[in-house]
Amino acid sequence: MNEPVHFARKAGRPKAQAKETTRTNDPERTMANILEVAMTEFAEKGLAGARIDEIAAATQTSKRMI
């Protein structure tokens, strides 16, 4: 009953390669990076034009993190 379930892979699709970059938990560096990118985003686009999505993408964090 507790046997693992294996699904057949579709032929022709290569298996995703693991990223070689290692993530580190450095809250101070993450916060500094978010602030730097956010200041640039708001300076270039203003309050009405700046987007959290862009900041999150540039800092490789989630919108919730910001």
C-alpha cells in the first residue's frame, strides 16, 4: 500500500539539469540587494511606474519577500 508510484516520462523531453549555483541564507545581503534594486526601480519609473514584479525578478526573490 505504501509503494512508490513511478510515472512514465514522455520520450524526447530531456530531464531538467540541476542548477550548479548554491543558495545561501544571508538575510542582510538579501535585504541590501532588494533595497538597491527597489531604489533604482523607483528612481527610474517613479511611484506610479515601479513594479514589485520587476524588483522580485531582478533580485531572484518572491513578491511576498519584498
